[in-house]
Amino acid sequence: MNFLSMFKKTSKTGKDSTIGSEELMDGTTAAAGDEDIETALSLHPSWQLPQEQEYVFRFLANELETLKPNQISLSGIDIDVEPATGDFLVKAFFRSSLDQAISVGEVELMLMDEAGKTIGSQQFDMNELGEIAPRSARPWVFVFTKDNLFVEEPPAENWTLAFNVQSMVPHKLELEESWEKGLPAEQKVALEEVVSNLPKLKPREVNIAGFQVLKQDDGSIAASVFIRNGHSKQINIEKLPLELIDASGEMVASGSFDIGSLPVNANTTKPWTFIYPKDMVTKEDPDFSRWTIRIPQQDA
């Protein structure tokens, strides 16, 4: 499909979403002042456009509102639906008021309706847009696949395409207050190192990774895990069923833990210890040379 040929309308149904350049990327040089900055049309160097298509782009670009210094903006044009897949084809300008060329890597974009409710979110590799020239606006089609959408039909007007800045924040260790107070500094450093070496989470992925298991004198088993949140928003763990599996692949213990409310902030990993009382333990002499803790599979 030739996405560029879809830019036929000279009116826009979307709104603008603007952030400071420092929120999205490091190493940019901030310009002083508070002037209004117009952004000129910037086409991808690989594009070959007929004159009438370029005219549509220029008309749309000339209608955009001015930016202030050191801003990056997404200006929504309109949304089409791909009939064969149900994907949303979101047409927008990526704009920069910086005095230097920039390139942006992977970032999550959110699609929101008129009321500000998120109706889609997806990770995009912004390197595909190429280098963005100083004080320019580059048209692009952001394809939100159906599995990343929360509605069937796109909003007709006043929708917004926005950067999820939280998705750019490096994943980090988060400790509950009791852990923060109780752990020595060297153990905190050790946990941070382990977390930094764990496989990278996919966008919106949540998983459990075990890191220590101890059999207690009273016959109970304490399993310490990392609860890893790849979402760009906080999650709350209230009840969690967990199975403990040893090196032989046999189940050692199983139970459901009522935590109450354990918040795990966006893009963080939180350690927690689950204690299986003796009556939950089903194997007397487990082999913990290797072990796994997992959420039970739901029967189909």
C-alpha cells in the first residue's frame, strides 16, 4: 500500500500534542527565547511524490500552529481504517522546533479520543522517519495494529496522538518501604545489578522471575521473586496464584497469595517474598539447583 497517497484531504481532524525536547531525548542544545517558530515541510529523502501530493503536504504544513523553542510535537491529520486487518492508519506530522537535526529511537505512542481516554498504544521505531531537519514537520503514517487498539472505530475528530514519555524512562528497581529500610546498601546494589541484566521486557509485558528460594525449619518455603512491570502505567497486585517447580520439573508447592494491594510502578521491577506454609508444600526433598516459579496455566 502506498501510504503517501492517503494524504488527500486538506483538513485535519486531530489535535496537537507537544512536549519539551528534553523529555524525549538527551543531548539536544536548548535555544533561548520565547519566539514563535514555524516548522517547514520536510519530506523523507526516499519519497518520490507527484506535484499534487506535495501540494497537499505543503498546504497542511502551512496550516500548523507555531511552536515554542525546544519543542517536539505530533500533529494529528486524520485516521483511516485498513479494511482487511482493522488496523488504524494514523496520519500525523512529527514536528521539531529545535535548531539542530534530530533522530529519535523507539518510543510508545498513545492514541486518545476527544475525552482524553487512551484508545490505542503501540511501540514505534521512530528511526524509520529518518533524520528530522531543524524547525521542520515530517508527515508520516503510524500504523496501529488491531491488537494494540481498544476500540473498533476511530474517533471522528479532536483525537490526539501523543508520546508516552514514561516509556522512555530506563527500567529500574523499586523497593517497598520495608525492603528499603531492611536491606543493607550492598544488597540493594546487588539487586540493581541483577535487574539490569534481566532480559528486556516487551511493551506492556508483566512477568515473575524468581531469584532466591529457601526451605525453612518449620517446613515452609520462602520464594523471593521479581515482579516485573513493562507497562507505562502502574499496576496493582492483589491476589497471585503461584506454582513452585524444582529442577526435575516436579511441583514443589502451590498456592494463592492474597497480598492486599501491592503497587508496582510503571517500568519498574519490585522484589517480593512469598512464603508457602507447610500445608502447601507437596514435595519433601526438592532439588533447587534450578527452579521456576510461575502463574498456573488456565485450562482452555
